[in-house]
Amino acid sequence: MQFFSGSSAAEISPSPAAPPGTATGLAGNNAHMLYIFNRGGVCLLYREWHRPLRTLDANQDQKLMFGLLFSLRSFTAKMDPTSVDKGNLGVPLLPGQGCSFYSFRTNTYKLSFMESPSGIKLILITHPKTSDHRESLKQIYSLYVEYVVKNPLYVPGTPIKSELFDTNLEQYVKTLI
């Protein structure tokens, strides 16, 4: 598929090959990126493992990701068929309020999302052919609680700088299928 005519047209394959670790491959690492946001939209952690193309700087990328989450969460709450009080589209919701989403898939990636009761948002971007990552996000959140929240030197709302958390996160991500 070509986007924009001219000599510098980008070639995009409609569906990338399944990497190792999916239903069609052997064991391997399928995680591409991880974001952890606090309830105010501040990115506490960003990690990337397999990102072939970088088009934005990190700050723009984080703002777009949080905006995407905000919009999708607001949209799913507005479309909730079980709630009579829909509220206004775009109004912030409290954690656990309204209908939520867990993941979506495109032809190039799968985004898995989890929000904790305290408003911490975890986003894991993986290969599109991977399975459900709700348990993986719960495990990453457990690592966050154990090595960041329980650390007496950590100041809430600041970027995460914990060697123990980083080491355990890297070890866990290597096991993702």
C-alpha cells in the first residue's frame, strides 16, 4: 500500500509476519513498548523493546498516547449500553467509572490497557497476533507496587528510576508470549 505519491512513498505491508512466541512461532519477546501514566497524565515510565520506526519525539509520543486513552475511555463510557447517565463526551472519568476497554488491535500492533483503582494507567504495545495481556499488565502493576510504590525514596508523581523495578520488568517482559 502506498501513502502519498512521489519518489519517497512508504511501503506498508497489510499484516506483518507473526514473530516468535505467537501461535505460529516459538518462544520470544513480543513486547514493543510500555507506558505507565499517573491519573494526571504524567508519563512515569516509558520503555521500548522493538520499535522499528520512530516518527515523534518522546514527549509528543506520550501526549498522543495519553490523548488516545482519554478519548477511547470517554468514548466507551458514552457508548455504554448499561448506563442511563452517559455524561458529556470528553469529561474525565474516575477510575472504575463507566465502561472501559481492555485492548484493541490494528494490522501492525495490539494495544492492551489496564487502569488501577488509584488511577495508574498501564499500556502495553505488542505484536498484533499476540493473545490477551490482562494478566501480564496485572503482573507489571504488581512489580510497580512492589518496587516503586513501596520504595520509601520514591516521590509519587515523578518518573520511575528504580534499578530493581527495571531489572524485574526486563526479566518479566522477556517471558511474555
